[in-house]
Amino acid sequence: MKYSKLIIPTTKEIPAEAEIASHKLMIRAGYIRKLASGTYIYLAMGVRSLQKIVRIVREEMNNSGGQEILMPLLQPVELWEQTGRKDDYGDTLATHLDRHGRVNVLAPTAEEVVTSLVSSEISSHKQLPVNLYQISTKIRDEFRPRFGALRSREFIMKDAYSFDINREGLDRSYRAMHEAYCRIFDRCGLPYVTVDAASGEIGGSGSQEFMVPCDAGEDIILSSDRNNYSANIEKAATGHREHDFEAKPAGDLEKVYTPEMKTIEEVSGFMKVKPANMLKTLVFKQEDAWVIAVIRGDHELSEEKLNIAAGGNCVGDIEAQVEEAGFPIGFVGPHIATGRKDVSVIVDPDAARGDFWAAGANEKDHHVKYFNWKRELLDPLDEAAGDKVMVADIRKAMDGDPSPINDGGMLRESRGIEVGHIFKLGTKYSKALKATVLDENGNQVPCEMGCYGIGINRILASAIEAGHDKNGIILPIAIAPFEIEIISLNNDQENVRTAAEKIYNGLLEAKAEVLLDDRDVRPGVKFKDADLIGIPLKLVIGKKGLENGNIEIQTRKNGKTDHISVEKAVEHAMAVLNKLKNKNEN
Amino acid sequence: MKYSKLIIPTTKEIPAEAEIASHKLMIRAGYIRKLASGTYIYLAMGVRSLQKIVRIVREEMNNSGGQEILMPLLQPVELWEQTGRKDDYGDTLATHLDRHGRVNVLAPTAEEVVTSLVSSEISSHKQLPVNLYQISTKIRDEFRPRFGALRSREFIMKDAYSFDINREGLDRSYRAMHEAYCRIFDRCGLPYVTVDAASGEIGGSGSQEFMVPCDAGEDIILSSDRNNYSANIEKAATGHREHDFEAKPAGDLEKVYTPEMKTIEEVSGFMKVKPANMLKTLVFKQEDAWVIAVIRGDHELSEEKLNIAAGGNCVGDIEAQVEEAGFPIGFVGPHIATGRKDVSVIVDPDAARGDFWAAGANEKDHHVKYFNWKRELLDPLDEAAGDKVMVADIRKAMDGDPSPINDGGMLRESRGIEVGHIFKLGTKYSKALKATVLDENGNQVPCEMGCYGIGINRILASAIEAGHDKNGIILPIAIAPFEIEIISLNNDQENVRTAAEKIYNGLLEAKAEVLLDDRDVRPGVKFKDADLIGIPLKLVIGKKGLENGNIEIQTRKNGKTDHISVEKAVEHAMAVLNKLKNKNEN
């Protein structure tokens, strides 16, 4: 293609709202233009990259036994009500109210639709396994769209769904997708790690994320310094941590007047107690009973872990109900469980120790000092009926925690961008939507499902996060909009123009993806734009070089420049290109 | 691919709502499944066809200088308000109200967005011409979705937009698209005609539709029997038709009491006057004045033609205003213009004759007989000021009308499916959205725009309308899901299975798109399904044939069967395939 015919609106201006490199550079290099909050027009350069990514994803999905289908963007809301996900998604679920008063979900994902399809069309285990996938536009009504292509309201997602007759089948399908994802990201030239992940509102028994490590990432990853464990902070476990409920009191329990002070920060400052010596007590409803989660004041609760420890169905953020049930919010201490049969306590090991503790006094506007587990809670509880206090890992893991492998490794924190996510769903959707098949014994059994997502636009953005310098984008050749750019330095001179056109046509014939900068602008502008848009290989054709019969060849990544003869330019460039391609694909 | 691995849910059942062949067959052959009213899941067979169509469209768009971009599905409603199209589209425009209370249009088309892009990114005539296109999902909130893939709420459209510095440039861009469209439909193997078309709510100065002729089509085409004129009924002109205002009265004007009878049918039945002898009088507002359109009772008004004759801005369907202005709806006659300076009359030639006429009496519940143009209207009008009566072609053309070429040809009616539509938009959008550029003289001028649409799903459906028989689908090879199907008749026999696999792998190596029916079902089922899904070429491998060293090769279209040797099966099949491909592409 010729540069002069394409709209590649490069610019020096950085949009004020762009916080991260990929967002800034995709705008500056004319890959995208903002239409409205969280929506972008992809121009020629952006579309070419996306299409190359899509091609790789499609090939690897087909190679892994995936079967491409296309499901509607408009989905009946009734399906989402049947699985309960309408509520789980909440306001992020975008909808369209049609002229007949029907609510249509604008698909953020398609578990419900694909399960209802399988429910109608597959009836026997002989038709399994199947893996149905699509590559299509998805919508999320983000509260705060940001980071350009990373968190937009509209994006292209590859979503795949596997259906198996049993757990072993699901494990096989899941592994096949894991391997396909590795091949996809390898071929895209992306650096990535796989981490254990929380399942969130999708549900299911296990999941892993594919993360591109980079400081701009929204996700926090915890990895063992022994390189044998890596997980999203939402999911990361910690290794064994000692606890000690029996420790002797450090002093008599003392009540302190802390008017209107409900947060750890307020109380800590007022009482002059470090957050690490305070107990953070959170109240959750679990059916007709209450669960008190206790962690150290400087730690953060993991609701995912709490739910696992408590056996599920813990509901938080229900202040009114909590107050009504007699919990003075902001002033609750663990000893509120004393004498209340409807309350159980789950304590994180770091909070279950014999230190000095400050805690809520279970009385409005009051806290206590010298809280002691045995004296305040265990002893009184022992007198009542039961097993109401348990110790479990319920806080988010942190940098410095012991690795859950328990091999002496330590967790270290880093950031990443999620580009892929694979889930074992189990039977959550197949049960809700009656996707059952006859098994070998003639019994109706629900399909074991997996689901597997890849964000196409995110691959592009994260490749730019991982590949750029102060001058612009440096994309892996497999997903760059063009493989090679020819800069015709003095396009007003006929011999330069002719040489450039000849090499351009030669490269096209050799099936290279080539961009010819034939614009009537200064050489400096061409060089700057070339660096900005980040085509991996560059040929520079100028008057002076031609006088000596040679042109320059330069790689974007390391700036290495060679001089090659005009005659052998195409041959030489193709050799370098193929070398770059081979490196990228390994 | 192997049949056993794909979901191709063929069925004998015809869904009750399916009225036309393509809808019935796409369901029966397992190309699509309905999700909800007007939305369909495309299964493997459907997706493969769509992708082949997309590839052809993309190649020809790129070959014609098109530049692919991707615009959001979510469009700010404010852009639609700026061009006034929000009202023009009315309830068909689907919207999404986001969590911040903003209204997002779900794109049915993208004139506004692309024009706003060009407005920001293109500033000089030197950057023109450009042709920006995308291939993406579009939404229309159809009142009554029907005909399966032909009129669904969600579909894939290729929409292209050209920007030129002047009319001549637009003409060139328009011609280039016309030619590209011909190549696209030729390559898809579609029979088609181009017809003059009305511009509808898109606006602009000229447009043509590409129609696939077929009885199930929603559009009515009028074509001269001399093959030199063809137009959509919304647009079709008629040849010269005589009129005669001076004819003598056939009798005295006679008032008839026609209580509550407002329609032609009611009055005609009651008065025993044929509709062809009645005047149908319709009232339109034009700014502060009124336009009375008069056609014969058995004819149909073309609002498009009326608007052209009247000079634009005629607004109908405003009963309350019409009544208030003193027009007794259902009882208006042309002579109401007498003495009213705010009323002008436009009469179709067929209604401007000296026959006996029945007309409204301009008095509630009354009509008149023996209406005479000269006596009732022209003579009294002559006394007042002016030129208030004009004769113009304002009715829809009909079968039997003279061709507008005025060469003695006669218009004949047929039906078609619109698969493509090209428009000269002019400056409607570029003015409204300020897409201006500096011309050679340094003046800011609005771009001359064209827009060009192709319905991807419609190409598939109309190809099926044009190509099927009682047994199923017959698709052109260029857009069939597979090129060749191998039927392994006795898949339980090892030698049959081995021979089938060998030929299957041979064809895959030769780059054929091949489907192997390896299912454990009866031969009859395989034959029926093969006919139904309509793969152009079929190889039948069975026990008996193999004993004689041969297999059968059969074309779907004419059922022609040959026997070929097992050894040369791949070679022979590829030769037949290539012949089919060459025919299709011419």
C-alpha cells in the first residue's frame, strides 16, 4: 500500500486522558481515533494489526478442533435470568430495549446462548466433545472506560465453549485450549505468563489467565521467587502461616471512646495503634446466619477466599441488614460472636495471634485495646455450643508472603495485562439451561463445560505496552500492520521514485506486506513517522545512496542499519524478513 | 473437515414462520438456528459461507482502492441528531442507554461517524479521494423481522464511504464502486440486475440497487421489455402519458351522501363507480402551504416523485394538522384549491383527463359525481391569481406503463432481493458535520460523498433463493461452505474407510475445501443430507464400486454422475472442481 493513499494521522499531541503507553501511541501513530468515551475507530493501521491477530487466533482454534460459529450480539435477557447472571453482571451488562418492549442483552460473552444451542442440537454423548467458538464484537457498559483499547466499552473477543461428557473430557478440552493459547501468544510474539485466577461472575471450578507482564497492567500477579507458582491477586494463595489463639493477654481489655471513627485509618491515628495491630472485622450474611471475617488492619480481604472457606453464598455490602441484626458497623469486634448462635467467625492466620490488638468494642463509637482471642472469644465460646471459630487463609496475598508451594519460596508482586482467560465451568450453565445428553448407560447427564476467551484488541495494546521506545511502537512482525516500509527520501526525484517503486513492486510480488512512504514531505517527517508506527523493517532509498548503488536497511527494534545493493534489495530484504518472522514464531 | 465433528443439524421440519425457500433451507440444512425474533446463530456451514463472501468483498474493495477501517457499533446519538437522521429512521433505530444516561445508537449504518472522522482527519483536497469501508455487524430494530437472513434485526454489512473534492470525483468513485460490485456479485456466482433506486432516508442525488431477481424478493422492479431501463418501483419513472384538462363535462356535478366512507373501496362500492374513475386526493404540508396530490383511485402515490415534482419538503401523515387547516379528510376533492392561495395541486397525467370522475365534495360525509377539471377547478382558478395546478408523474409505475425511455417499450413488473445499494450522497452529511477541505484555490468546500452497502447475509440467502431444488440448496462453488463432499457409504468397512480417508487427505493436500461424511448412518441419510446442504461436487465411495476400482463423482446442480478410478480420484476431482470454479468466476 502507498502511504499517501492511507489515512495514518500521526500526531505529536498526546490526548490528556491517555495514561499508558499503548493508549498514547495508538492515538499518536494513527492506529485508532476516539469516537466517544470507551469507543474507538480503528483506522487502516489498527485494522490490519487486528486482522493479523484474528488470523492467528482462528488458525490455532481450528487446529485445536474448534468449530467456528457466529452468535448474535442481541441476546434475550431471559437466558441471563435463567442462569442468574443478569444480577451478577449488574450495571456492566449493556442492554437494548426494542420497539416491542423486549430487553436484549448486548453480548459481553455468550455462555447462555451457546448452552441453549447445545441444549437443542446435541442429545448424545456420541456427539461430544465439541468446541464452539466465535470471533465477534462484545459490549461491556464499563463504569469508567480507560486505557484506550485495554478497557473499552466495545471490543473484539474470541470466545470458545467446550462441551464434554465428563470431568476427564473437560480436563482434556481445557488442556487443548491451554496449549492453543500458548501457541497463539507465541505466534503473536507476546511475552506472557499463565497465572491461577479467580473465576468471578463466570463461575466454575478452576481458571487460568494469560498475562502480559507490564507495569501498566490493571491486574496484580503474585509469583514465587522459585518460579513454580503464579496467580492473580484475586486468587493467589499463601503458604502456611502459624497462628496462636492461646497467647496470654498483654493487658486488661480497655474501652476507648472513638466517636464517629469507623475506618482503620481514623481509629489507628486517634488511638495511636498501628494498623498491623488492629483487627479488621467484616460482616457477611450467609443464608439466615452471619459470618464475621477477621483480618489484620493492614491486610485486604479476599471475598473469593472467604467464600471458599465459609462454604459459599456469603453476601456483603448490605449495611442496612447488618445494622438491623445488631452489628454496630465500624465498631464490631470478633467477640460479638459470644452468645450468638447465628454468628461464626473466620480468622486469617495473621490476625489469629497473641499480639496486642485493638478491635471494635461492639458498641457504637467505641473500640477496645488489649483484645485477646482466648480471653475475649474462645473461652466464653467454649461454654456455649460449639465450633464457631475457624482459621483460614482469607486475605489477599501480598508481596513477601510465603509461596503456597511451601518450599521456602516467597511471593513477589508484579503487574500484567490479561489477554486470555480459560475456565472450567463444570455444569453451572448446562444445568441451568438443560444442556444434557444421554450417556453410555442411557442416563441424562449435564455437559461438563469450559469457556475460553481472548481479547483481540488487548493483544495489540499489550504488545505495544511490551514493545515500544521513546520514538514509538515496536510490534512483533506477526502482528505489525505491515512487515516492511520503504522510505522514498527524495520522492520528487525521478530516479529515487523509480527505484522505490521497483523495489516496492518486487516486494509485493514476493508476497511481503509492504508500505511505501511516497509522500511529498521532508525526510525527517518520514523517519519520525516510520519510528512512530513501528513497522519492523525499513528500507531507505535516497539520492545519495543511489549514486553509490545502494540503499539502507534498518530494523525498528535495535536500529541496526546495513547498506545493501539496489539490485539485490528485494532478495536481501526478504531474507531479513523471513529471519524476523522465524524468530517471532518461535 | 469431518462431518461427524461438525454441528450440521439437518432436519425435515420446516419452521412454521419460514415463508420463503432460503429461510426454510438454511434452517433445514443446519446453516442457521433462530435465537429470537430476527436473530440467528450461524453454525459452521453458515459461517463458512459468510466468510467466503466476506473474503470476496474485501478483495474487491481493496482492489478498488478501498481502505478498510472499523467503526464502533455504539454511536453517540448526538451525531444522528446533527444530520436529522434520528427522526428519519424513527423506531427502526435501535439504541442503548448506558449507565451514565447517554443514548448510544446501535449502528444500522455509519455515514455520521465516518463523516465526523474525515472532518477531523482530512483537511486538504490533496488527501482526496478516499474510500473508507468496514465489514461489521449492523442492527435495525425491524418492526417485523422476517424471511430469515433477508430481514433480520442483526446482520453483517459492508459499508463504504467515498469522499471527493467535486462532483466529477464523486462520479468516478461511484463508477469504481459500481464496477467493484459487479465483480463481487459475479464472483459470488449471483444472478443480478442493477436498477435505479430511490434514495430514501439516506438522502442524496442518485442511487442504484443491485437486485437478485426472484419471486420471494421484497422489492418490486419495473423493467422495460426493450431491456434498456430497470428501476425499483419506488423510483421507476413512466414514459410520456397524455393528459387533457379541457375535456367537456360528462354531466352536471352531483353531490352524493357518503356517510363515514373515507376509503376508495368504500366509496367505490357504495357509489358503484370503479376506482379507475375516482380521484384519490392526498394532502401534504409544504412549509406554510399545502400541496394536494391527485392520482387515479386505482393508482398508488410515490411520495418520492411527489417531492421531486413539488420541490421537496412535503410532509404527509399529519391528520390533525390537515383537519385543522380545513381539509375534511376522506372527503377532499381537487376543487378545494379554488380560492385558497395557500393550496397548490399536482395531478398525475392519468388523473388529468376528461373522463367521468367521482371525487371528494370538500364537505364531510359527501362525495361528488361528474367532476370536471375545467369546470370545477381550472376556470375558477384562472380568475384568481395563478399557476396553482400542475401535471406531473407522481404515481408509482406499474406493469404495462410506457417505458420512460419513450421508445415504445413497456414496463414489466418482477421481484428481486436487494443485495447491494450505491448512493451519490453529495454534501448532505459533509455540510451537516463540517467535513470540509481546502480546495486548490484555498477555499473551504464540503466533500462530495458517496456511500455503498452490501448485505453479506443477504448474498447467501439470495444465492439460495436463486439456487435450490426440491431436495435442497445448490450454491455457487465460490460461496459454498465446502467445495467437495466425500460420502463414505459403508464407513464400517475398513477398505471403504481407508479409501475415503486417502482421497480426503489427497484433496486437502491439493487445497480443496473438502467435507468427509464419516458418520455411522445409513447411505440414504448421507445422500439426503448431501443434497440438502448443497456442496457443489460429491464423491461417493462404496463397497461395490471399490470392488471394480472406481468411485462416483456427481455435481449437485445437474446431478450428472461419472465413474472415476480410485487411483485418479483426486486428480480427476480437482480438474472438475477447477472447471466449476472457472465457470463460477466468469
